[in-house]
Amino acid sequence: PTSETTLVYLLKHKSRDAARASWDAFRNDPEWKDVAAASRKAHGKILAKAPEATYLELTDYSPAVGAPDAEKVFELRTYTSPEGKLSELHDRFRKYTDDLFQKHGMTSYGYWAPTDPPASGNVMIYLLEHSSRDAARDSWKAFLSDPEWKEVARKTQENGPLLSKRPDAVFLKLTDYSPRESHMAEVIKLAVNGAAGRMGQRIVALAHGDTDIEVVAALESASHPAIGKDAGVVAGLEPIGVAIGSEVPVGVDVVIDFSMPEAAVKIAELCGQRKIPLVEATTGMSAEQLTATLMLGANTIGVCWADARTAVNVAMKIVRDAARALKGMPEGVDVEIIERHHRYKEDAPSGTALRFGDI
């Protein structure tokens, strides 16, 4: 049985070239050679055949996850699509399936696409986390019986099936030597939306100076004059090797948005679709834009504020306390808000002033 003869593991490399170099160094390491020789002497041949290796890339909708739980059961699933249908299969997972997995108690641990043909043209691989095998069985039963899933399956297969055969599924348990560190314990890969603005530049500069953060994307609208320029140079630094662009790349851990209202709505929608955590700090939104932003990013917005400065938030608390104290005054209270900005200020009244007005 597979449970007695098979070991499955996943390695992360910076690139294919880095993987090749690492494997070459590993095989030529005298320490490894000694370990291999000692193992053969003690146990004989321990591999029945050459290892099978598949290089994978995370999809754009693959979630950021925490440390694996040794008490959980993992399900490795491989889907094969008919020719020309792989993008539709990914789109179904991106828009519907992953949310339905969560609805029925299944935690997705990653979605991958093979990088080498022929698998790169018709195969996707993903990993689910379950509390137990019984829980997995119950979750799949509920999922497959869900009217919402049935409608999704019907709608997405109107032009033909998205699978050419039944999925391959293997249940796995963590070994006692499997690493327990969280994926997010590594350097955080940050995208800054509105990177050429005053606040965006400051975020880029601060993040670049933090050893726990890597700026991997700096974003502006496609027509912005800063497109193509190095984000570090725009922020007043030395070049950091990140050109300002308009697309969020795969592998981003979090997005900080200091842009304009229209752009904020769009980035919230994208982050919602791809399940990328979003810190929303754009101001000046109308009530409709704010509602749309919060709805589109409902599952991903971790922080949404009118002003990020500590002093302003302290002032808001003071104003809130004063408003409560004066609320019952029989003669009423007149309130006037006066604000002054630099000449480059885009929105007036500002989000901060509007927030004071709401209070």
C-alpha cells in the first residue's frame, strides 16, 4: 500500500536555476555522501525507483496560510482538464470553488500549476486540510450536495466538461520531522498600490528599509507617467529593482493601498478574487465607493482607515468624547471643520475631514 511505501514532500526554490544549483551542491556535499553511504550500509537500498519530481508555480488565487497542524489530515488532489480547458478550470476555482470549500469546512492550503509540458497545459494540483478522514468525507458530501455548487458546476460546464477524468486524490499526514514554521514567517512580499503618490512613496521607502518586508510590486494606473520607473528612485532611494507597473504579480502576501477612490475599488475587487490580504488606506471615497470597496474586499480587508497617523486618531477619539458630552446640550452646538493642505492634495475635503464630520 502507498501508506507504507511512499513519501511526498514539497520544496521551495527562488527559481529553476536556483533549484538546479541547490541540487548540484547537495549531491556533491561530502556530508550528504557520508549520510547516503551510512544509510545504504545500515538499511540497504531504500528507494524502489528514481524519485518523481514536478516543478510547480502557485496560482494567483492560492491563499497565504499558517503553519501546518500535525493533527490535521491533508488531501492532495490532481485535476486533469481537456485540451484548452485549464484556464476555465482555474477560473472556476478562483471565483467559486475555493469559497465553497471554506463554506463546507475544507481549508485550501495551496493551488499550483505545473511548469513543464505536457502537464503545464492541462493539470492543476491543490492541497486541502481536514480535521480528520471522517470530516473530509462529511465535507465532500455536503459540498457535492450543495445547490450553490450544483449551479456553479452546471454554469461553468455549459461549453463542455472541465475534467477529462476523475480527480486523483491522496490523503497525507505530516511526518514527525516536517517543518512547522508558518509560510508567513518568511519575509512578507508587499505590493503598494499608489506607489508614485506621496504616501505610496513613503510606504515603499519604509518597507524597503525593513528586513522583514520585501517590496515586490509597485502599482499605478496603466496611463500613469511613472509606469516603468524604478519604485525606489521615485521614492527618493537608490534603485530597488522593482519597476512601477499596473498588474499585481503572483506570490504577493499583502497589498497596501494609498491610491484614489476608483483605484481603491478596483484593487479591493482584485484582492477579493485572489484572496490577498489588503490594508485599505485610500481616503476621499464617496459612500457608494466605500460600500463597494468593503463589499468587494469583505474577505480580505484587514485594516480600513480614514487616516493612518497616530496623532489624528487620538484627535478623533477626543472629538468623539466631546461630541458625546455635548450631544444633549438644549441650545445645540455649532461645529465647523477647517482644514489646510499642501497644494498637491488630490481630494478636498479630505477623508480625514469627512471622518471628523461623521464623528
